[in-house]
Amino acid sequence: MTPFADRLAARVRATRAPLCVGIDPHLHRLPADMRARFEGREGRAGREATAMAVGDWAVQVLETVADVAAAVKPQVAFFEALGAPGVVALERLVHVARDLDLPVVLDAKRGDIGSTAEAYAVGALDDHGPLGADSITLAPYLGPESLQPFLARCDGEKGVWVLVRTSNPGAAVWQTELPVAERIAAWVDAESAKRAGACGLGPVGAVVAATVPAEAAAWRAAMPHCWFLVPGYGAQGGGAEDVRPLFREDGLGALINSSRGVLFGAGDDDDYAGAVRARAEAAAEELGRVAGLR
Amino acid sequence: MTPFADRLAARVRATRAPLCVGIDPHLHRLPADMRARFEGREGRAGREATAMAVGDWAVQVLETVADVAAAVKPQVAFFEALGAPGVVALERLVHVARDLDLPVVLDAKRGDIGSTAEAYAVGALDDHGPLGADSITLAPYLGPESLQPFLARCDGEKGVWVLVRTSNPGAAVWQTELPVAERIAAWVDAESAKRAGACGLGPVGAVVAATVPAEAAAWRAAMPHCWFLVPGYGAQGGGAEDVRPLFREDGLGALINSSRGVLFGAGDDDDYAGAVRARAEAAAEELGRVAGLR
């Protein structure tokens, strides 16, 4: 059994880049041949046609980036918006990622209490459940105990990413004008330290934004045992230099997500898979250098 | 067009009780004939059989409580745990509730930013989407802007319930040891006030626990324009007296949820629908009296 944090470390070392490719199916930006399969269709039949196309698109992206990306991050909301057929596409995506040995960050930002949190954990992480993802993003507002069912899975091979400092402008209003983010960070680090793997990092990660570089070093110091999942690089305005303080000296400790920056170019791509591959390689090269892995 | 808050007010007045029946399909507690349809079956086929039984069970519960409950609250996690077939059952439940004119509180505790939050809003609330629920519970940690796509729907006929003070013991660690809950409460009340209906309450509600009666009057005073969705009554230990300070003088302003207390008795019920109905009527009677509606 390989702990989640060590599996990530091995993937980052093997790809020599901390790149996480976000799988956000913005429908109007899918390749033209995919869009043609659902545009103009509505209702349940339209959602089914859309979900089938989204599933095919996502599998193509996964196969294209499988040896460039350290992990992939499907954004659950886009699949849920398509109803049950969208969930079928999400299940297919996660199963294909597992076959490709690509660790999955299920970006679901779940959070609830007691038996409800347990049900979310079964649905997202358990190998006998519908998805069996490697890790999931979690919203912590309900309190430490709301994360316990997920922590129980972290004692095995699974991982979590707790929202600490997010990349949106309004995040500051509650997260950093008040001392709540620091409190959550301390808790997250302690839980990860308890479960740290050979790489010195544990399976309880933190979401820390790339868009607030002035805080980056402080978050690294506050959570020395945590992998960071870092949104905001690329399309959201964070640059590679902004994320440098989020890495440990050995280049591990931060997984930098890029969704639109890898998935979608300025216009339609004649060779979609080739263009995705080229954008993923460019991001991996830039991030690998900043992390000191290349 | 009836604003969500006014529709709720009309339902509470018509049923003379502020009862919200939570639809939490705890599989091991379903009636024996329902359990027999899936027990011992595993994997995808097992999830499909389970989801079919859960869907039938939920529809039976809805039809049983349709004239006793002011609203129903499906707990999304239990449906998600069954994968895509579970989502089919959830879609069926919501559509049946709409046919029965029962307002739906989709207990999903979603929260994300930008286009992702928009996708969650489409998936949960939009009438052209897969569910078209009347309202949804939201986790606020990402900041005010994360709630904007949902607020846009509140300008129409939809409603939201923002986590402010939850019922779990650990909630205090971040919600009330720190000033974050007060800050969120002030924001939630202002947004609801802007959109207040004829009843003086708006569509932006707050989740406020029944389990902290010492705080109840303060939350009522802090959010005069908000409906409260109140977990913790019954199975979680909150009594009817504990929720009294959460109502306005006219008996409106709080929707008290009971899930297990209505759905499940001490043992198997010989007449399941009859037993659900009797428990719902008893809860409605107790809550209607405390609210001054009976």
C-alpha cells in the first residue's frame, strides 16, 4: 500500500512537474466536432447527448496528458449540471484515469456531518463505490468532525484537500480578514503530520491559491506536512513565479492546477489532442523549472 | 410569480406547522420489503437495485407527508453514494415533489466559485436543468461572491439556505469561537432583506441549529429577514422548546427539519406509510404549537 502523499511525490518526480490538469467541460469551448453532437438539443435527450460527448472528450484529454500531468482534477459541478448522464460520464472519466494510473483529485468541495459525510466519502472515494477517486476537495466550514469520515480513508491510500485559502477575490472577506483560515491551516497540518508518508508529507492537503503570492511563504511555513492543491495559475492570473514559495526545497509539496489553460486555446484547434498536449507540456516545463525539478 | 419566501409562508400557514421532512435513505433502516430488493447485491447492479428501491421509498414518503409537511429536504449525499442510478432516483424524487406542490430544499451544501458555482446552480435549481429544485443549502467558506450565481436565482422564484450555525458539536470550533458566523449572518440577512417578499422574509435563508438554544434568540435578532432551516430537532437531540426563539411572533421564519424522527421508528413498522404519517403528524402538531400556529 502506497500512501497518497507518497504516490503523488512519485508522480511529480516521474513527470518532473507538479502539474494537475483540471477537467472542466465548458461546453461552448469543446472542440467543434464534439459540440456538433449536442448543440441545439435540449432537455433530457440534450443532456444525454452532451454527457456522451463530454465523456469522450474527457477520455481523449486524459489519454493525451497521461504522461505529462502528475494528476487530473475533474470539476464535479460541470458533470452534475448534466444530471444522471453527466454522472455516468464522470464515473467513466475516473475509471479511465485509474486505468492510466493518473491520480484523481475529485473537485467536489463536499462537506457535511455524521452519516451524510460518510455517504459523501463512500460515493467519492471508496473502491467499492461508484467512483473510487484517489482524493477529494473538502469545504471545512462545518468543523473538524465533518472531515473525519474522509480522514478515516486517509489512514489508507486516499487523500483530501481542505479549502484553506482560495483564489477568488472575495475569499479574503471571511478567510483572511478573520483568523479562520489560520485555524484551519493548523488543524490540517496536524492531521497530515500524523499520517505523513516517506516523503514527509501526509494525505491531508490544503487548497492554497496562486493568486496571493504575498501570503505564499507563510502558508508553506504554516503547513510543512501538507501537499497544496493550487488553483489560480494561468487562466485565473497567477504566474509561475507566484507559486515558487509554495514548494519545498526539493520541489515537492505543491500540485499546480491548470484547467482552461491546458484544455482550451484562443480559438478552435485543428488538432485538438495535439494542442492540448503542447499546452500541457509547456505548463509542465514552466512549472517543473520553477519547482526545481527540471 | 411567487417569491420563495412567500411560497414557504403560505405552505407553513396551510399546514399550520413549520415541518420540513428530511429524506435521508439510510439503507439499513428502510422497510424490510424495500431492503429485500437490494440486500446482498453488490457493485453496479447492486447500486441500481438499491437506487430503484430508494426511489420507490422516497416517492411513498412524499405522498404520505404531502399535506403535513411544509417542505421536504432530500439529502443529496445518500443519492450520490449510489452513483448515477442514485441521481436518477433523486431526479425522480424532486420531480414528484414538484407535482405534489411540495417545496424542495436540496440539501447539497454546495459552494464553489465563478463558472463552477454557476454549473452547480444550473444543476440544482434551473427548471430547464435536471432537477429544478426550489432551494438549495450552500456552504459559504469561499466568500460572498461564491453565492452570487445562486442569488441571481433568488431574484426569481428560487431560494437558498446558507450554513451559518450548524448543529454538530464541532461546529463551534470555527463557527463561533471565531467571529465568522456573525459576519456571514449579517451578509445573509442583508441579501435577504433586499429581496424580501410580502411576508417580510426573503429567499436567502440561513441554516441555524436547534441544538444551541442559548444562541437562538440572538440569531433571530441578527437575521430578521431570513427564513431559518433548522437541523437538530428530534433525532439529533434538540427539543421543540429549543426552537421556540427561532420563530417570529407570527409563527413564521423557521422551518424545522426532521429526517430520521419521521422516517424511521424504533423497529420495523407493519404499516410503514401509516407509521410515517403518524410520526409526521405528531411532529407537525408539536412544532405547530410551539410556533403558535395551532
